[in-house]
Amino acid sequence: MSASHTFLKLARQLHLYIGVFIAPAVLFFAFTGGLQVFGLHETSRGSDYKPPAWLAIAAQLHKKQTDVMPIRKPRPAEPVPASNPGNAPAPLPIKPDTSAAPIRHPLPLKIFSAFVSFGLFVSTLLGLYMAYRYTRKHVLISALLILGTIVPVVLALI
């Protein structure tokens, strides 16, 4: 056996074992990241949409590696204008000059990002299928998959 063949065999085994171990995390991040692309994990001003608790917690785990939800500070109330002395005209609100800023449409990139997330999810599932299909070490593959699921859960609880 040549050195390059030995290295290639070792590289394939490392790729297999590391890939199976991190597959649960990749599936989690691909799924939650795909949902975050469209802001499904958060409320927005002026909307009565409230995300499901599981989705908000999953997004918090994805972004901050904790399930502790931040406490939102209430928005300060709009100041009540004082009486207008001397019938002076009220100052007009200053609007930012947007004439120089190009109009951007984020939807195409959001769709692409969601497609990438979906592709990562599906290709990870296919990798797990191939790991079982093309190896005889099913016990080792199952143990790595279980460890890859349990370890991040335990670390999140610490």
C-alpha cells in the first residue's frame, strides 16, 4: 500500500467519524438558521405575530448558545409636545436623505440562504445514510451519532 493510499484511507475514516459526530449539530443549525432567515423567531414592531416558544429558544441557542431569553426593555413613550408658545409653527421631523442610498431587495438573497440551509440539511441526512450504507461499523456509527446528540445537550445544560 502506498503512502498516499494510506493517507486517503485515514482521511476518509476521519471524515466519516467526525461527520457523523457533528451531524446532529449541523442538522440543528441548518434547520434553525433556515427559519431565522425569514425572521420567524422574533416579533416585529407593528405586528401581532408571536413566534412559538420552541422556535424562539432554538434561535437563542443557535445565536447565543444559551436558552436564556433576553428581557426586552419597553420602548420609551413618545414625548408629549408641550404647549406651543406664541403660536410658533411646530418643527418638522427631520427625515434622513435616502435619495443616495440604492434600493435593495433582500428577498432573493433570503430565498438563496433558505435554499442553502435546506441543501445542508438534506446533504447531511444523505451523509448519515451513506455512513450506514457503506460501512460495516454500524455500532461505532450509532455510538458517534448518539454522542453527537447527547454532548451538545449536556453542554447546554451546564
